[in-house]
Amino acid sequence: MISALDAAKYLLTLDERDATSNLKLQKLLYYAQGLHLALYNEPLFNEQIEAWQHGPVVPHVYRTFKRFGAGVIDFYGSFDPTTLPERARGVLNETHTVYGQFSAWRLREMTHNEPPWRDAYKEGVSNIVIPHNALCEYFLTQLK
């Protein structure tokens, strides 16, 4: 298992053609976690995903990149993508291929229409975790 921050850094290394904001990055982490759970019945990373107003968020990763606001994350850290296990890289690559093509706001709208976020979110209530079983159940229906 990898950390959510390492998953985020890996996704940032893949995004050469367009810039990634924190909003978009959070949605890509949600999709990667859901896909991994559906494929392997285990999480990609241990950190919980919470249902926030603008969709699913991994709080630690959000705080790490918060300084970029709504703008592009300029990630120039020393990160070696080959340190991640092949299976994790495969899921992250697939997530980026399938979902990375969409804008941050389009991904936000997509997650708002999906049961894992929709069922967990309660307006005005913070720290509501989207359960792994909800992610797994939903993403199993999305596999072809």
C-alpha cells in the first residue's frame, strides 16, 4: 500500500498536457481509490476520503497543496515514480487516462452524481468519511 500523498505526486507527474489544481487532484485520488478497491478489494492508500462541499477530499493531501489555492499545482519535488509498486502505478495510470481528461469542475459534478459522495455528504457537517465499502460497491458497477 502507498500513501495518498505519493499517489498524488505520481498523478502530478503524469499531467504534462494540462495543469492540475487541488480540486482536480482530489477527484483523481477518489477515482483511483475506488478503482483499486473494486479491482483488488483493498485500498490503494490508507488515508480516508471525506465528503466535502466540492466533492471527495483526502484532507492531508488537500492541506499539502492548499497554498496553490484554485490554481495550478507547481510540483517540482524530488519524487521517483518508479518507487511505487507496479500495480499502484497501473491503477493511477488508468485513472489518469480515463478521468484526467476532464476539468476539475466536470469531475466535481461527476462525483456529486455518484452514490459514494452523495450518500455521505451532509451540508454543514465536516469530517464525514466516505466508507471503503461504498466506494467498492459503486466502482464494481463501473468496471467493464
